[in-house]
Amino acid sequence: MPVELLDAKPDDALPIHLVAKDGLEQAGLQPAIRAWAEANGFAGEAGKVLAVPGVDGNLAGALFGTGKDENGLGFGALARGLPVANWHFARQPAHPELAALGTVLGGYVFTRYGKKPGRELGLSVPEGVDSARLKRLVDAVFLVRDLVNTPTNDMGPSELEGAVRALAQQHGGQVAVTLGDDLLRQNFPMIHAVGRASADAPRLIDLTWGAEDAPKVTLVGKGVCFDTGGLDIKPASSMLLMKKDMGGAANVLGLAAMIMGAKLKVRLRVLIPAVENSISANAFRPGDVLQSRKGLTVEIGNTDAEGRLVLADALTLADEEQPHLLVDMATLTGAARVALGPDLPPFYTDDEALAAELAAASLAVEDPIWRMPLWKPYDAKLSSKVADMNNVTTDGFAGSITAAMFLKRFVDKTSSWAHFDIFAWNPTDRPYGPVGGEAQAIRALEKVISARFG
């Protein structure tokens, strides 16, 4: 159920006692509470919640199992395990911001289509935690989840543009859109080719915010609002989750919301090629050769490898400005899931300092990511006999790496670039969130960007 963050501890706030695995003796509990825990077989297992009655039989508090190693996002189990009341932590968690964040994230419910959120808990913000920052993080994650969870009939390219405009208006940003055949006139031919078969016209959405003389941070997000696979059509089972193929766009918007909300001293630019990869008489075909904004020609080996095509034109535009930091995010390949599973997105960069900062931030904020190599020998797998390159390889190996190598060809002026191949989805319920859309890597990125430009 939803959790409201309380800046001040109400007089009626009840204590949450944190207990490590097999740590009842060390938890500093009153004898009666310890006896109650033992009688109920509570031993501090991770995620376990036990309500504690008072002498009058009314609710007096709760025990929460932190397991052997206290995990901040694991506190999300509190959102579904606590009775309705106002709560506070009886002792400071090891990672207070993460504990509070996890608790609130665990209460997320997607309510757009009638699902009831249930009654609301209250949680006092732990002492020393920046309440405004915590709320920014929560709002950004919930924005990502809401965008990804919304089906394409309500989140096509037009509606995604509307979401960008709403976010820009909230923070004083500006939005420019290159729409339909204007993409050809403005030299974004691959975005046009991928999206032209849809009834909802393809577009490049360009959000800018911040002082023009500030360091440039550019975010590029894949906005494929639905992916049929094109003429290389996906089987029905593979289309079921394709509303989430704009998860890269959703995540860069969540990251942008954090940056703008914190008023970081950067010149932020967000580029989202928003398309629907549909099937019609004018759909692009296997074997077609597409021109790109960069001037490279691309043979289409498979129309279901469309995300890298729209990203390539957007990355070329971003690279022309030579930003201080360029990040792209995309639900790009199934190969990334085969390699690392749904919870651990790979990222690619040649910037060793950036890679080290991202790895450290990932651990610090419990936002898992894993560096994968831009392995130069695999670049030859993208060769074509008729064009500068193919959009796929012929052997099917190293799909996430070769997709990153494809994108790398469109970034040659910017010294600090990173590509994230995310899943943007929880396939099973987690303590910090239910099945559905998920924010990935953006809290780690926010920490790095804040440290660099804050």
C-alpha cells in the first residue's frame, strides 16, 4: 500500500524495531517484545514483519527482519507488511536514506486503470536524511514506472511527447519536436524509416533545460512505444511486453526529473526518438539500405533491430554538440538479459574514470549495473557487402556487445559516453516494487552526475 513520507514524527508514530537474522538477543528489545517474537517464531529473517501488541491489546509497534546483511531496498517489504499507522524506525538503519526509499518504493501501485491503492501508511523521514532529495528520487522512480506500465493505446509517440512536455513545464524546460516528414527535411532518416508505418507519426523530442553556458549533459532514450518487430514480425508471446520498449525514454525522463528537481548546474538536453515499429505497406524492409544522419549507410539485416537505428540518428545529433557527458538508455537487446538477467543492466563506455564512478555509485545506492566490454574485434561482425554496416550480425553471438558497437560508430566527438542496455521491468514481485515497469541505473547515474556537476 502507498507510503507517505512524514517530515516530522507524529505523536502517534509507532516504532519499527530492526532485527538481524538470529539477532533477537542483540536487538535491545524489551523482554515482553522478545518473548512475543519467540512465541511467533520470528528470528529476523529478511523481509519478515511481525506486529507487536501493547499491554492493552492495541498495536504498539512492529518487528522487521533485516537478514544477515541489511539491504536498504529490502525495506520495501514494510510497505506490504505493516498495519496501517504512522511509523518511525526505533533505531537508525545502516543506510537510512535507502531504507526510507525502499519502504516507499515498495508501496507503489499502478492505479491508472482502476486498481485501488489501499490505505496509506506514514513513515517519518529518518534523522539526517534530506527529505526533499528523497522525495525527488521517489517521484522519479514512480514516473518511470507509470510511463512503462501504461499500454501503447495510451502511451504512443504522441502521448510520450505529452509526458515530456508536462515534465518540461513542471521544471521550466523547453521542448522542440521534429515530426513526421520533417524528420527527412531535418536529416533524421532512420527515425523516419522505423516509425513511418505507424498511424502515430514518428518524431524526435528535444527537451532542454538550464543555463546555456553550463556543462552539457545529454541523455538519449529509446522511445519505441511498441515493437511488432516490423516485417520480421515477433511471435505473439514476444509482443506481450512490448509496451515497455520505450523504457529507455522513460528512464532518461526519470533521470532528467532528478537533475532538474535538484537544480544541478548543467545544461541538460534530453533526446527521445519516439516511434512505433508497425507493419504497413510503407514499412521498412529486410534488405533495405538506410541513410543515417551521420552519413553512414546501414543495411537492414532485421527490422526487429530497430532501436539502434533511431538511437543512431539521435546520438549523432547529440554528438554534434560534444557534451561533457552523453548517456543513452535503451531496452535494446534480449542478449543482455541472457548474459546478466533482468536485474543487472550492462553498461558500455571507453571512459575509465566514468566506469569507475558508475561502479562505485551502483554499490553505494543499491542500483545494480555491470560494465561490459566494447570489444573491438566484434566490430567486424557488423560488416555489409553493400553498405557501410549492417544493423545486425549473422552469427547471433554477443548481441548486446555488437549493438553497443553499432551505436559507438555514431559517437566520435564526445569523450565521455555511456550506453545502458536496460530491461526496465520487474518480471516478479520484489520488496521494492511489484511486477511491472522499473527504473534501472538512473539512481547510480544521478549520484555520478551530482558529484561531477553538483
